[in-house]
Amino acid sequence: MFLLQGVQNIQGQFYYKFNNVIEQGNIVFTGTNQAGYWFRWNDRYGQGNLQLREYTDGSLRGIIYLDDGTMLGRNLGKFEGMRR
């Protein structure tokens, strides 16, 4: 699970566990459309796009993409997190 901080302020950080180590990345809000909220992210491993929708239980769910030269990037899988 990811934890987002400061997203309402246009930019913030996200945290996730990888190989039993807590990793940190940066996230910047870029806009909205019919698919939901769009962000740019980067961490020490790469960068890409993130598409999220907010649900009534307070969760944020969507798809995380890794830059690979295509418009959206390569689909890395599901994103599930909570606002903090």
C-alpha cells in the first residue's frame, strides 16, 4: 500500500515498501479528466504517470505507469493508497 502526503498542495511525497525497505518518491499533480486525477511521479528507480480516482471510503485507486517512450508509459499495475 502507498501513502500519499501533501497531494492537496499540488506536490508531495509517496512511500512504499520494497525489499523490506521503506522507499520515498516525489509526486506532482498535473490535472484531471474523465479518468480521474493525474500525477507525475519519480523516485530513485524511475519516473512516470499516475492516474487515480478517489472513493467514498477515502481510498485512492488507479494505475501507475513507468516512462518508456510511449504517451502514458508502461502499465506497472494497480495503485492503492490513502490520503494522509
